[in-house]
Amino acid sequence: MARYSRSAGSDVERAMDRRKKGKLKRGKGGKGGTVKSRKQAIAIGLSEARREGDKVPAAKKGAPRRRAKRSKVASRS
């Protein structure tokens, strides 16, 4: 189980409050639409905590992209 600092918890709580009020925006510089998802609000709060240097585990990396495999039969001519 991951351990978060108290200040990280308060950052998430603040982000959740802003989401409830409809003030939490997504995208670069908050220029996107309003955040509707609870999970996304939590992610935004955690990223703010990371930026401040709070004790928060690293964000999970996305799955690596798969490259299309070339078939050996098609390469023969």
C-alpha cells in the first residue's frame, strides 16, 4: 500500500472540492473542459502534490506501444 503525506491528501481534497464546484479544469494551463470524473480529480490533486515535492509515489507509466510485426513471408520476393 502506498503512503501519502498529509499535505498530498489535502491537495487531493482541495482538487475534489474544486471539482464539486465545477471549477476544476483539465488540459494544459486549465484551458480544457471541466473535470467530471472523480478519478481524474484525484489524479490532478496527486500531480499537484508531486509538483510541490510532497511524498507521493511516482505516477504509473502507460503501457508500451506495440509495433506492427512484419511477417517473414511478405518480406520475401
